Amino acid sequence: MSGLFTAAFLRRIGWDCDVYERSGVELVGRGAGITTHPELLHALDASGAGTRDLGIEVPKRFAIDRQGRVTAERPLRQILTSWDRLQRLLRATIDPAHYHLGWAFERVEQDGGGVRVHFNGGRVEEADILVGGDGIRSSVRSQVAPELQPIYAGYYIWRGSPNEADLAPKTLKEIFPYFVFYLPPRQEVITYPISGFNDDLRPGHRRYNFIWYRVADAATLKEMNVDERGVQHEHSVPPPLIRKDLIAQMYADARDIMPDVMLDCVMTMKQPFITPIYDVLAPRIVFGRVAMVGDAAANPRPHMGFGVAKAGNDAEALAKALDSHNDIDKALEAYNAERQPVGNTIVMHSRKLGTHMGVDLKTDEDRRMHELLQTDEAMLDWIAVPNFLDAYK
Ligand SMILES: Cc1cc2nc3c(=O)[nH]c(=O)nc-3n(C[C@H](O)[C@H](O)[C@H](O)COP(=O)(O)OP(=O)(O)OC[C@H]3O[C@@H](n4cnc5c(N)ncnc54)[C@H](O)[C@@H]3O)c2cc1C
């Protein structure tokens, strides 16, 4: 997302820009839901990607209890989109001749006036700048700032996106059209509708995004990262290889605690998968002629659903800085001065919301936030709401 946003914004200020993607195949078919914010809608419009058929608008959000009764409710119009839809909109802004699949960044050399970038297969490109938009485990960042490593939050999520057509009539009526929370102690379940396969927005063809936050210490996570064949993975297990005993335990836990409409979502998910939650903070996001954007620059936990908005805003700020300075180095410094503090604020805000999970509460402020977020009312007010950054202006 951040690479595509960067290319779109740089093209608009007249720069030549090439995108190098490690994956050898187009990145489509990822089912994840994406909450939108005014900042993301702005970035999509300003980049030229636009917001056509972006997603599904919900009129309100509410929380339910174990019996499925509504415990708190807020009118809140919000568009829920999907990773696929955003990728397609942004991808269409890039001339295919400038989008290179199967190129993995390996290292960068700098001489003060430009960069020489080495990719797999011995390929080398020279440029004025390198923009690292290669995600939370950025190889670019690990070269220019190896000390900055993602930190495990102490919890993970089970995710999936059951098809609308597979859900029970009660689920479709009571929760499908809405942004819904279920909040047992030290857990968060969040659900909302998203488009179906190939961005299908037709009723009956959509999906329901399901996210279930659960606590696990680092040792437990390591054990969960052993796959069905007994192979230990470092960060997470690819969805088809998740162990059957973990899925069976997840189903059993869901039967014990979930309201029936949420249990229906769990039982109809085709391939539930696990995402461990990490974050990264960075004291700098510019290193000579290398600028970081999106998750590679600073990666918040996903409680606000703001990562793609941040990626778009980083890319726009970078292009604006380059457009308004004749000197590239001064422009990059201006970008660093503007976006590094914002990235940190976003990460710190996500940690604040993460105190709901009751993990590693170090300070009085952590404990105060944890207490505050124990009510359904407070969670509706704080999680994934628009304009949360205004409080920091
Ligand atoms: C559970 C969860 C829920 C989320 N929900 C939301 C939400 O509701 N709303 C929202 O806005 N955000 C959400 N996010 C965050 C969002 O997904 C990320 O912030 C966003 O994808 C960041 O985009 P990025 O381009 O910076 O990084 P990535 O999406 O990680 O992309 C990095 C790209 O770089 C490529 N790459 C990696 N290494 C190399 C290399 N060496 N050479 C070349 N290419 C390389 C990768 O293949 C990948 O395509 C969520 C995240 C999670 C984990």
C-alpha cells in the first residue's frame, strides 16, 4: 500500500518512480477487511486512486453480550473496505512498465548524491532516493537502522472472513449490516461487512470480516508458530499450515464464550488464520537518501485500523516535501520532521488502546486506560473511531 501510494503521489509531482515488489505474482486475493478514516479517503482522492466502489457503509456500531443483547450503541457512518479493493484502486494509478514483480530489495549504497539499490538476481538500479515501503519487517530499515525491531504486544488475533451466503439468517439480520463488538475479559471480537471475491458488493456475495484478539505470552506464541508438519516459523504460520489442534481449540473456546451470532461466524470461516500483533517505533524515518513510509517507518498495532491511512499520509507528505524544496536532502529532512512524530503518536495511541487486553501494564497511565476500557461504552468511543488524531493537535 505505501509503495503504491508513494509512486502515485510522486508521479503527480512529475517524478519518475519505479515500484519493486518482492512477490513474483500480483498481490490479490487477500481477504482482510480495512476500516477507513477521513485521512484515508483524502489520500485516495489526492493520489488519483479515487474511492469508486470502495466498500460497504455501516450506519452504526454496537456491542453485544454473551446472550446477543445490545449493551452499547453509537450512530457512526463508516465505510469498510478490503485490502483487495484498495490494492486494485492504487495499482491502477501505476504504469505497468514502472511496476516490477519479483524484485526483492537486498541492499542499498549511498554516496550523498543518490542511491545504488541492489535486488535479487544481481540487479542494480540507481536513483535520487530510495523509499522503503516494505512493511513491518522492512529489509530496507534493517539495513539502515538494524537496531529498530518489531516488539510483540503479548496478544494475537484469529481472523477470517466468512461468506455472507454461508451465514445464518439470524446473523445476517442482527449483526451483518453493522460494525459490532463483543468484549469478554481480555479479549476483543470485532466484526464488519466487506466486499466479496473480486470486490463484489452485491447483497448475498459479500463477506463478514471477523477479528478475535486473544492474549498469549511469547513462549505460547512460539509454540503456536509450529506448523502442521512440525516446522517452527519465526513470525507466523501461513494460513494453510496452521495446526489442526490449534483450530480445534479455537472452535472449542468459541463455543464456550461466543454469542450464537458470532459463533456462527467462527464456524463458517473457511480458513481461520492467526496474526501475532507487533509494533515498531522509530526515532528517525530518513537515513541519508533513504526515506521510510507506511509500516516500515512506524507500525501501530491495528486497534484503530489506521495503517493504510498512515501509509497514504506518509506518501503524500513525502511528495509535498520534495515538491516544495529544490534541495532533496532538505526535503527529506522536512519529511522526517513532519511525519516521524506523527508516526510515533499513532503507535503510542495504539498501545493505549491495547491496554484493554491487560498485558504488560507498566505505568499508572496504562492501568488507568485499562480500567477505562473495561466498559463496552468506552470501547465504542475509542476503537477505530474517525479523527482520533485531532486530540493530539
Ligand atoms: C490484523 C490487522 C488489521 C488491520 N486493519 C487495518 C484497518 O482496518 N485499516 C487500516 O488502514 N490498516 C489496517 N491494518 C494495517 C495495514 O494492513 C498496514 O498498515 C498496511 O498494509 C501497511 O502497508 P505497507 O505498504 O506499509 O506494508 P505492507 O502491506 O506490509 O507491504 C509491504 C510490501 O513490501 C513487500 N516487500 C517486503 N520486503 C520486500 C523486499 N525486500 N523487496 C521488495 N519488496 C518487499 C511485501 O511483499 C509487501 O507487498 C491492519 C493490520 C493488521 C495486522
